[in-house]
Amino acid sequence: MTQYAHSLSGHPQSNWEPLERHLDAVAERARAHAAKFGAGEWGYVAGLLHDIGKHSSEFQNRLLGEKAKVDHATAGARIAADRFGLWGRLLAYAIAGHHAGLANGTLRIFKCLFASTRGIMWDLCKIKR
């Protein structure tokens, strides 16, 4: 049975993106980007693992119309952390946040940086310079 990464509303499954193709394409793209700073193979691994949780029957059923919310990022993050030591934990951090963003307050920092370019005081952001 073919598993899918994404569905297209109003289109038959034959038009949906197969998961294997999606993971391969993202892995190759991530490798190319990460190669620019000497981490091409780590980029490839992250690309392969980022949506591996979509293999679950729960996620596939969601694509078929079930309304349940399904966490698909944690599975790849756990594999990276378990198999690749320290580097795997770093990859896991990126994989787990590939939709929601990194859980380190970075979004707040970017908002404050944007605010500072508009003349808003740094004190409002509670970030020490």
C-alpha cells in the first residue's frame, strides 16, 4: 500500500505525493543546502527523517479525512537522537521543530529585532544586549 506525505483536496489519491518520493526530495534538497557549510550528509539524514512519522496509520488515516491531530515530527527526532549521539540530538531539535519552529524563544528574538528596527525600545523585549 502506498503511503502519502500530502493530500490534495478534491483530487484522487493518484495525484497525492507519495511519502517515499517526498522524503527523498527533501533529503536531497537539505543535503545541497547543508553542503554549503560542510554538513551535507547531516542535511540528508534530517531530510529523510523529518516526516518519517507520516508512515503511521494514524497519519495516513488523517489524510483520508479523519480529524485527529497527529504528531509526525517526533518519530524522526527520536530516531536521530537515539542513533547519532550529540549530532543526532542537534538534528532532533531541528526535525522536531520543522513546522512549529525551534523551541528556544527564537521567534520572540526575531520579533524584537524587527521591533528594534522600528524604534521600539529593547527593554520592551526583555533581552539583554
